[in-house]
Amino acid sequence: MTLRAERSKVSRSAIPWRSAAALLLAALASNAQAQTLPPRNQWQASSSSQQVPAMAIGHLIDGDPKTVTGGAFSPGHWFQIDLGAPTLLAGARLTWDVSNPEGYSLQTSLDGTQWQAAYTMADSLGDVETLYFAPRQARYLRLASPQRTSDWGVSIFEMEPLDSTLSARISGIDATQAAALWQGGGTVAMPAGANGSHTFEITLPRAQSTAGLVVDWADGARGAARLQVQDAQGRWQDLAHDAQAANHRQSWLAATAAQPLRTFRLSVDGAAPQIARLRLLGPKAVMTPMKRYQIAASGAQRALFPASLQMQQTYWTAVGVHAGRQKSIFDEYGNLEAFKGAPLVQPIWRSADGRAAGAAGQPIQHALRDGWKPMPSATWSPQPGLELRSEVFAIERNGQPVTFLRHRLHNTGKTRIDGTLSLVVRPMQMNPPWQNGGLSPIRDVAIDRQSVRINGRTLLQSLTPVAASGAAPFGRDGATEITADIAAGQLPSAQQAHDDQGLASAALDYRVSLAPGTSDAIVVAFPLGTAAADANGVLPEAPALYLATLRDANAAFDSLATQASADWQARLGQVGLRLPDPSLVDMLRAQAAYMLINQTGPAMQPGPRNYNRSFIRDGMATSAVLLRMGEAKVARDYLAWYSEHGVHANGLVSPILNDDGSVNTGFGSDIEYDSQGQYVALVADVARLDGGPESVRDYLPKVKAALHFLQELRERTLVPGYKADQPAPERFAGILAPSISHEGYPSPTHSYWDDYWGLKGWHDGAWLAEALGDHETARWAREQYKALYDALRASIRATMAWKGIDFIPSSADLGDGDPTGVSIALDPTGAQSVLPADALRTTFARYLEDVRKRSQPGALYAYTPYEIRNVLSYVHLGQPDVADELLQGLLHDRRPLEWQVLAEVVHSRLRFPRYLGDMPHTWIGAEYGRTLFGMLMREDDDALSLLPGTPPSWVAGNGLAVERLPTAYGTLQMQARQRDGVLRVGLGKGLRGGTAVKVWWPARTMPKTVRVDGRSVSDFDAEGVRLAKPFRTLEARW
């Protein structure tokens, strides 16, 4: 839900340079002397959104770089400083936390009502940004979101206004040109200096910790660029240089460490170099090996480098075996990262006429074997008449998982094709720096005929004979980086290379000659081993691969792939579900396969890279889906493992465990209190869907301990005077203590998400205890359920009254809106009745409005596919047509679509380089599975609902079929089909006798007649019919 904010009027000049000059002249004319800022104790900070106390807005101007504030930054939101009196402002210094926006503007005002744009940023670098603009009289300085942005919110340490005494000076140009250089968007010619170079001298008002400068070049010729700094004795010292500036759109002139600097000299060779923008780098923006590699990739051979090096988002999927310690990831371009942190292996084609091509930027077709098995492929055309299909799978071989990769070339034309396929081993991870990835250091590389060793460990072995190979260090400024050799068709002769920066690389060449209609293939194997990486992230040598029996590489690949396919088919291919749209079932199977691959040992994990640790939240949701898909043992093993390591003597359930069972001590450690209810729900799910209550009796003591801790969490908010210093303190009374469970709260907050899961814990705990004969515990759990229910009901209404809102708030502290967090109150926690009905409908009506805006031309947005859980909210609200609309829209954002992959974050701009979490993200996959099952059936406390969210399209044609589906009421066997105005539903054996059943009409319209097992019934309405027991056949006519 978008938070509403008052929008201020901002004037923008049609000619920004002239505007800057006019403002400058007016300011200087009215101020004979420069003005300094009013004392800091007169300043006041404010923002358009509300903060929790730990992130108070006062932190914006407290001068402490360790305190942080933040808030919403969607269109219309802002942070603001009132200086207390007008002064001559000339810039601002922003110190960002990790969540900086892509774009923003600085605005100034004399009265806080009429605002003028002072500086516009479209591509923030984060860190510390020092921004200069033409001086102007102002009392207020505002940091405002753009009118179009996909950013949700930001966090920031400091916002420091700069007066005219704190502005930078640039020699040789006037104030208008200087303002244009800092703002960008224009062109400024550099004045000529000595020795044929052109020079700028830049002087800051005081020394500032910085790594250097970024220069964005305008069109035109230029030579090498050099940045010098002046030391304390006035001598010029070289700081950084870019010898290849002529081939770069941007020069990153940074040192390897930040230092306090005040005076810079930028010298550029060439006849008349022109600059579009200058930026002062923050102290973290130092030159790193990864940055050097990115710079090399921006040169003449940029098309042959992986797209992420040009700041392009890429997408990948996971490849592996069930519960293997190491998982490979394979990207949309056919590149492979064998294990976490491994170097990237990239295919490059060079034709006989010397033209080299990589897959980035080419049309590519993607597929999974049989539409769902984790055996992906990417197919593209390196040259006319040639098809390159890259495909990969993993399989157990001689006691370890091995990833096999094949690049298959097929001549689709009418003439012979000759060329070379190179496999390049690059010192980079598939996850780019903005994804917590970046460099994969190659300090030592050695090629031994068919194998490549990286830093002493075998990375790959080629099953196909290698025609040529070579290794190379990076060299000064990338002079010996291997890509140019590949493009030239002549690899280095060296078979070993060392690089202190970790930027060595290697390549294997395979000669290809194809007659029309023929194919050839290159096959390589990556041994993953079974050992964990050491404390430094180094993976030990894998057991040796015995490939002697795999003499025909192509045939061996086919044989092993057939075996892997059969293994997946036996495991998940028999899922008893048929829908008219088979892709929905393929998506379900694929998510289950990804869940098994992401798992490490018994530890369920939501991703193969960034999220390779186990959250009880994700594991509980994943287990619930796997229980329904015949993988009960996996869920039981996870329950046993988490119970042993994650449930402590005091009843605290640690929310995150590492794969070795130790408690994860990162962000969120032991302060995510939704974990209490989720653990109890996991035990209950295993009991309901596999084996019954007696099969989990041994876990009852831990369930009771978790519930006792849950009671303690509630009692913390019942102490006298709790939150008495806050307005409307009654909104905190009797709900759970604050935590950071609900994603998005960076400091402990009274999130209602926790309370919904608390209710689920008490509900399931009461059921489990009653079923096991512990009536006292069951009675206590029911009492605690009611106490939390009543407190939560009152709190939500008190928060709404305090905030003056008409939607369901997500937390008592902020009264903020997040329908995706509210949705779990409806499903799976079953707490819908605690919510005000009108506000609930308003919440999801507005959410739907926002979602539909995404389909507008040019819409700019970002969202998390956790929103899949909102689908079932519309089912509960009696809007199955909207549920189907939302589901189809969310599934459209699978990337690539054919790989059935959803990332944690989706951006409207496909290639926008922003954090996307991990992929395939199997908590989101679990939400999809829960949604699909929930549209087909729902286990209410008093009945089994059938077809509650099934759209008419699912019962059209041959209809749907459900077989062998575990439910809390027994095994569901169901067929449903509607033709010629007649809906027929059939149930097979498996449901327990006496189970009440409700059948929902997909179109939600009143039928004329309903017959059950041949007998007419009359107690039905436009929603459906409720029956006292299971039936064999039901027929409804319209």
C-alpha cells in the first residue's frame, strides 16, 4: 500500500544552467560576504513518514555518523531540515546507510511552502555524496523522492547542509560551468594546460575523506586521464589514472584507500576533452580488484564480457542434487558458477572470419527439461545459421555431486560453419557486487591438458578434447587480460598464471567444423565434493573424477542426463494434480525441486547463495508444501534437526540456524518472534499431514516450552507503564514484545505479523495437546489464544484511531500499511476475524489499485513476490476472479519465465542493477505452492472447503483432478469439470468419515439445482453448498 503524503510545489527551470547562473548572481548581489550556517542547535529535522524511536528523525542532523534514520521514499516522500534562519546554501553532504535511493532531488525554500530544485540525482552511488549547486538563499533544505521511482524506502546517517563557504572551486571555468559540472547533463570543455594536456584544479573548502573522483565523459575525442592530489608540502602526487579513457564512457579515478584530501588536479590528454559530470567519491568507493575488472570490461571488448560487468542485472537458476552441500547456478546466458564463490565459466564463439560473440544482448530461448525439472538450457545464435544450446544438470557420481555442462552447436544453415568455442574462466562470481557477490579471486590458475585448477583446487575437467588453452594475469590496467586474445583467436601460450590482485583468467578452445544439419558438443564436468568451505570460504579439493568410462562425451552427457531426469520424475513427477493450464503444475513441481536443491543436509534454505542458511519461517512454509507432495521424510528430518538445535531450554526458538546447526548471529538473530508460532505450526503440520499426533508426541515438551516463551513475550507488554511516554499507549498493551520479524523493520517493532503467528501457535498448540491427551495444556493454550486475540483486536483498532487511518496497520508503532503482512492473518494463521471487516476490504481494494497500475505503459515499480500470499486473501474475501488475476500477473514476472524462477525482488526494469535477494527463492516458491493448493481446497476448523478459490477456467474443458493429496481431514481425491452449465465434482476414497465438506462455486453464482449422490439438496446459495459428510458425486446446474 502506498503511504499518502502531501506533495509540495517544486519549480523547475527549463534551462538549468541559466537558472543556476541567475540564482548565483542574485545571491552574490544580496550578500556582500559569504554566510555561514546557523548554529546546529537551531536546526530541526522532519520527514513525510514516521520513524520508530531507534531511528528518530533527529538522527539526520545529530552529527553522529553512527546513528541512522530512514523512512518511505516512494513518490511524494521527503526528509527536511529547517535551519532556523535563511542562509546562503551551496550544497549538501549525504551519508547513506546501505539503503540509498537510485534517484532524488535537493530542494530549497525560504518559507517551507514554495520549493526550488537545487540538484537532481538520477544514479546515486550511495556511501558519502558531496553535492554542490549554485548558491541560493534558503532556510529549508529538502531531500525529496522523484516523481517516478521504484524505491520503497531509504536509510541515512547524516544530511549536512553546506553553506557558500563550504563550496568547491574549479579553476579555469566560471561559476555557471562549475555548477553544470557537478550537476551533469551538459558539456564543459576542459581548459588547455601545459604540455598539450587539459587541466582542472579542484579545491575543496576543507580536507575531506575521499577515494577520488568519477568523471563522466561527453562525446568527443580524449586521451589518458590522470588525477593528482596536493600533499601538505604543496607537491603534486599521482592518485589514479585511466590510460584507456578514450574507450570509456566513465573514468573511475580512485585510490585503493580513502584519505583526507582537499586539492585535486585532473589532467586529460587530447585535443579538446569534454566532461559531462564530475563527482567526488565517498571514502568507501575505493579502487578494488573488482572495480578494475569492471573498468576493463567497459573497453573495446565490452560485448564479450558478462553483462553484469556493464551494470546489467542478470538472472539465474539453481542446479544440484537434493540436500547437496554445494549447488551450482546457471544464468540466462549459459554461464555457470559451479559452487558458491567459484569463478564464472563463460562460452564465447569466434567464427572463421574472426568475429567473436557472447550471448549478452542476443535473443535467447530458455527451457527446463519437461517444463519443470531442474535441468535448464539456454539457446541462442552466435552467427547466422548456427545454434548454440547450453544445458546443465547435476547428479551423484562416485559419492559426490557433479555438475555436467554441455554446449551443443548445431548448423541450421546450408553452408559449412567453422569456428572456435572458447570456455573462459573469469575471476568473478555470478552474483554482482550489488548482490553481495563480485570478485572470485583467481590468484593462481593452472591448466593440465583437460582440467583447470583454480587456487590449487580442480574447478573443471573437460570430457571433450581441448584444441588449445592458455592462462594470463590481468596486467597493468588490464593489458594482458585474456579477452582480447580470445577475440584475436590466439590464446596465450602459458598454461599457468599468477596474479596478486586475484584477476587471472584462463580459456579452453574447441575447434568446431559443421556441415549443414550436423551438430557437435563440448562437455565439461565440475566436481562439487561433499565438504564445507573453511573459515575463509575456501573449498577443499573434491574427490577425483573417474571419467575413463565416459569415452563419448556427448553420449555420456545424454545418458547421465536421462538418469538425472528419471530421478526427478520418480521423486516429483507423480504429483497428483492436473489443471487445464499445465504450466501451473509445472511451476509447482519446479518449486519443489528447487526446495530440495536449496536444502543442505536437513537444513532447508530459501536460496542457493545469499540465503544459504535456515530460517524457521521459510522452513515451516517449505515443509508444508513438501508434505503435500510426497516428501514427508524431508519435512520430518527438518523438524528433528531444528528441534535439536533451534529450540532452547527457555523455549526461545531461534529464527535462523546455520547449516551446521549453530545459531546464526547475523541480523535478526534471536529477535524474530514469529518463530515461536511457526515452530509449533511446523510440528502440527507434520502431525496433520503425515502420521497423526502420536507421530510427533516426542516434540510436545518443546512445543510447550515454545508456548511458554510466547506467553512471556506477551507479558512484557503488560507491565505497568509500558510505553507510557508514547501517545495512545493502549495500542501496545497485551500484544507481543517488539521484534524485527516482519521484513522491512530494521529495528524492533510491535509488528502484528508476530501476533498473527502467535495466534497460530496457540491454536495449533491447543489442537496438538488435546489430540495427545494433555487437556490441561490444551485449556491453557486456548485461554492464551483468547487473551492475545482480545489484545490484538483492541490494539489494531487503537492504532487505527491514533493514526486516523482506514486500513489495517502492520505495526502498532507506525500505523503503516503492508497488505502482504496483513494477508497471513487470513491464511495460513486463520485470524481474519480479529480484523475490522471494512478496513480489511479497504486494505486490499487499495492494494489492487496499486497492482493494476503496474500494467500501465512506462510504469516504474519494484515489489516482492511474497505478494503471492495476497492471492488467498482475495479468496477469503470472496473474490476468486481477483485472486486469479493477481496470480497470473505475479507469475508473469518469472525470470526467465520458462525456468519457473522467482527472485525475492522484482523490478519493472529488467536490467536495472539492484538487489534482488536470491533465486530461485523457495520461501516464495512455498507461498506459490500454498496458494495453488489453497485455491483448490482449504482446511477450516469445522469443514474441508473444496474449490474455494478455483477460477472457472480451471474447471473448463477436461477440468481438474487432484489425487493423493494429504489434508488435515485425510487424503483428497477429487475431479471437477464444468460443461454446458453443469458442474460435476467427484470425490474418491480417503477422507475421514464425518468430515464436513463445503463446495464453492467457481463463478460465485446461484445454480438452479444441486444433486449430491443422486439426491436433490436445497440448502445452497450463490457461494456454494455445505454438506455434513464426504460424497461421491455432486452435480450443480445453472
